[in-house]
Amino acid sequence: MYTVADLKKGLKITLDGDPYLVTAFEFSKPGKGQALYRTKMRNMITGTTLDRTYRSGETFEPARLEERQMQYLYKEDNHYTFMDNQTFEQVQMSEDAVGDAKNFMIDNIQVDVLMFGEKAIGVSLPNFVNLRVVQTDPWVKGDTSGSDSKPATVETGYVLRVPPFIEEGEMIVVDTRTGDYSTRVKG
């Protein structure tokens, strides 16, 4: 069990049966009376934000979260399907829960899925993924008037800026934390 003294940004707790992430925290001690702890928390399932004030002495239950290594299989309608590498069980996750990770997920990629009980609530990707460029404008040799990058669409449909020498069909390395081009795939 956590007490209000344990509250800090990034702490994951269970509140009303749902996992919450503490996003902001402020301690105040009025002239007389008990100390107050003002918190801002985000529901890790629905994404809603909550503002709560607690007094010293209150307790919280830690969120029972587990990260499991899984393989992304396919997308059907607005749901993404993953397979647990240990048990071969399949879990589905909504497009909202997957978030921006959908821009970098190709079939059979290994990801870490955040589980709350038996419910999948988030995805962590590797820091870098290899993606194929499916559409970009050709580079005209000697064209130095333009900028030093051009838009390119990768196989997932994500659009990013790449150097002018990148051509359609090439494999590039993309940083999943920023969504930026990193380098060409060698070989």
C-alpha cells in the first residue's frame, strides 16, 4: 500500500478499480490543519484526467500492471491483435489504446504490451524500427534550391521527412519515440 507521502509524478495506483498514472503533484501545508496533497491523475484505460486532493494519512493500492512480450499479428476494423509469446493467447486492443504506436507497427513486430489484469491497455515499441518507403518524390540531381528534406510515406501509412537521396522501395530506420528518420537500412 502507498500513503499520500509516496505520491510522486509517474506513480501508478489503483483507484475505483482502474489504474491511474499520477501526472502532477503538489504538497501544501496551510497555516493550521492537516497537510494537503493535490494530484492530477490520468486513467490509463480511458485517458480521462482527474483532479483530487488528499489529506495526510490516506492510502492507495499500487496498480497491478504487467508488461508482456507479444507479437503484433494484424489489424481488424479498429482493433489490433497481439499474441503472447509464452502462452500463444491472443489479445485485442482498441486503436485508442494503441495510440501513436500504430504508425510504426508492421506485422510480426515484437512489442511489450502493458496489461492490467487480463486487459491490454498500452504498447511499448522498440526504440527503432525498419520501415519501407512506399511513396516519395524523386530527387532531381543538382536541385539545390529546395530544402534538405522531403516527405515520404512508409508502409504503415505514416508520413515523415527524409533526406532527398531516399527513394521509393528503400528500407529506412525510424525512431519510434520521435517519429523521425534515423538512417538507411544497410545491406
